[in-house]
Amino acid sequence: MRIFFWFLVGTAILALVNQAGAQDSLNYSTNSLTLTQSTTIDTSPGKWRLSGFVGYHQQYQKGYLNENLYLTNGLTAGLATDYFVGPNWGIGIMIGYQNLAVSDLYRQDPSIPKYPFPRILPLTSLHSFMLTIGPAFSFPLARRLSLDINLRGGLFYNDAPILGAYLLNSTQDNLLTGTLLGTTVIPSSQRVRLGFNGSVGVKYQFTQQLSLGLAANDSYSSVGYTQVNVNNNFFQKRVDLKMYGVQAEISYRFSPSSQRTKTAPPVPPTPVCYPPLLDTAQPNLYEVGTAELPVFKWRSSAPVYTEGERYTFRLYTLPGNKVVYEKVVQEPQLVWPAQVPLPDTASYYFYTVHTSRSDEFEQSCRSEPVVGTLGFLKNRPVAQSQVVTPREPVNLFRLRLYVLDSVVVTQVKRQPIEVAKRSKTRTRRPDTSQTQPTSETSAPADSLQSVTKIMPRLIYEGPMQQPNFVWPNAITLPARPAVYQYVINRISNREMLQSYYLMVEPDGCSIIINEATKNKYLQNNMVPTEPPKPDSSPTNKGQP
């Protein structure tokens, strides 16, 4: 039976390989007019491969059923990870689960008496969990097909089924009040066993990473159990688990171990033409629904030999970069093609133009493409602009400008007048003629004194918006260097913000000077004045 099974599986695998190779589009095509190139899939194995499988298997029957605990068939499933060291081999680890059902023939076991109507314990299955590790092989059979072989060994956790029958001692169907009949099988404490499993199958590669396949599997392990007879005697026994079956697999390769470099035959370089220049005056935005057709304009940038130039125009949509129109023209402009309807919603396009030409010696050249954009926007309602009355400038500061002159003033310094008192000689009254008055001292002349005075003269006063000094336009520049003083006050509280002396040249150049420099300059450039005339009227000071 087992030899027949493996022969059937091998025949099916070979037939599948031949059929897949015959139907592969990479190897065979019935259409001799196929214009598109076939897709090439790299079948080189990846460093990491993740695989999952699910399948069906059955117990290899050897001897009587009671010697195998009536185990028949079941399901298997698992997950494996393989790391390929070389292009065709690697090492992998697998974790899986499998079970075996108990046949109904157990109800006819000779150890169970026919009378008086025994009850059978609920039939359970054998459950097995496995963790194995071992080599993995993958050999390419065709461009899309590969032969995979996995051999792994490790630990199996096998839980034996519970088998037995009992006789009721009362009307209630309760095992606790019943009596066991025949031989009872229960799991033992020795559940962990060594074992191995393997699979051989073929996989079809749909993409560079994903592949599906079919494989034959086989596993070997053992299960220990405890057998209890009617005399309550315990016996430890063991049953070999030899299973075989088929499974479906799916695999995913994460990264290829090597990239096949395909070297294309060298192509002789094509001479490069001068690229065209787009017209910068043409609009690139239009309103949706406009009757005006966009016009694409450009010109040649070749300094000479512009005859025979042809321009290839391509129009693309955004987003998507899909070509919607292509045409080769000789004129340096193109109207929006009639084959492409104008958009009725907001849309964007971009277009490319490149130059190509051939001379009389059959030599051709091609330029690099130039790119332009084009957009269609919906009409937006024009919002009524509110008339904003311009605000009058607010004058917050006041400027006063003084011109400083140094004037020499001659002043009269008046001297005090000493008046001698008239001495009175006591004489006799009758002799008045002999009375002689004392002489009065004469007043000396008044002295003259020169005094230098700095006389500021206000030449400008006006408001300003910023506390920065600017020479007023209404004031002409001086004919010779002169000294000025400007004062800036705040209008609100009359706070003085700036007060500086300026030296102004006739050409408008000015510099701020200090007090000492101002005084020194004014002393060296004094303006003389006529001294005042002394008063000719006699003074009456000191007279009675």
C-alpha cells in the first residue's frame, strides 16, 4: 500500500511538471504575432523563506487494529521558516500539529463483552505537536517550477486517546458509579518522543516571492500509553506512529539571494540635438469651459542647420503620468488636439517636446525633452472689493530746526560816578558871599567790551510721523558749512526725544558734533557787528 502511494504521488508530480512546462507562457506561445515581450521571473532562491502547509495523512497499518489503538487518519498543519545558505540548500525549522482519529471498529474489540450491554467511552483522537529542524533543498525544474525537499527531526508531544467500556450499576449514566469492562487505555506520562518528518513536492512560482505547490509528506514517531485490565493491573506500552499523506503548501521568499544581472548588448550612442525652447509668453492656466483652445508654442535653439527638424509632442495627465496624445510635427506649435476633449473639471497636464533630425548622410540626432505644465481651473466668483479709505498719516512728533550763529557783540560798560558832597562851612549868616562850595569830581568816559554770543535762530518747525531726523524739503542747504541744532519732541506730552548739533555741508552731507566741536567752530567763524553808540545825553545820576 505504501509503495503504491508513493508511486502515485511521483507520477502526479511528473505529470504536473510536464503540463506546467508546456503551458508556461515563457516557453511556449501559439501566437506567432505576439508583439509584447514575455515576463521574466527570477527563480533564484531567497535567503529567507516562510512556508505554511495543510494536508491529510493516515496511519500505516501493520498488524491488527487493536495493536495500533484503532488509529486511522487525520489532518496535519504547520509553519516553517528556511534560511538558504547556498542557492539550492539551507536549514529550516518547523512547528506543526497533527491528529489521528479512532475507528468505530473499536466498539467490536474482543476485550469488550457483548452482554450485558456495556457503554463505550466517548471516542477521542490522538493529538500530536511537533518541533523539528533539518535541511531544506530547492532545485529549479523550469523557469517557474522548483522541486522542494525537506527533511527534519525533533521532538513530538503525542497524547494517546482514551479507550474503554463500562457497565452501569444504576439507572444513571455515570462513569463514577459504573464498573469498567475489558481493557482500558489511558495516556501515560511519557508523552514527549523523538521523531522526524519530511516532504517532497513541486512548487509553481507565481511571482518573484510567492509560490504554491503540492507535496507528499511522511512522519515517524511513537506514543506511549497505559493499559489497565479488569484486575486493575497497569501495563506501559508503546505504539509506533508511521504516517504518510499529501499536503498543499504556500511559500513566500523575502529577499533574493542573488540578483541576476542581465547585460544588454552595447548600443552605440546617438548624437544629441539642441533641445527646443518653450515660449514663456504662452499662458499655462485656463478656465474650465473656455472656448479658447490652448496653443503649445516653442522654437528651435540650434544656431545653424535647423532644416529638417521634427518635434515629438507628448501630452500626459496628472496624476498618473498617462500619455493621452502623441504627435510628430514640423511646425514649432501645436493646437490642443481635437481627439482629447477639453476637461469640464479642474485638471492638470504636462507635456514634453524633443527634437530629432536627419541629415543627408542618414545621420540622426535626438535632443533631451523639455517639459511644460498646463492647468484648467474653475471660475471663481470675484468678491466685491471693499473700498478702503486710506488712513491719514498720524503725526506723533514735532521737529524744530535752529541755525546757530556766533556773533561778537560790543557792549558799553558804564563806570560808577562819584559825586562829592558839597561841604558846608558854618559862617555867619550875614556874610553869605564868603561861603565857598566844594568842587564836584568829573565823571570819566564809559569803557567798551566785546562779548561772543551764540544766537540760535528757528528756521523750521513742523510735525513728523517717525522720530528720525530728515532734512526738511522746504529748507535750502547752506551756501557754506554751518552748524544747526534739531530738537524732536513728542506731541502728546512734549517729551524731548532727541537734541543734537549738526554740521551741514553745502552738498547735503551732515554729521553730528558735540558741544566742544560746536563751540570751537563757531569761535573760528564769528560774525562781527558794529558796537553800539554811547549815549550822548548827560547823566543825571548822583545829582540831587
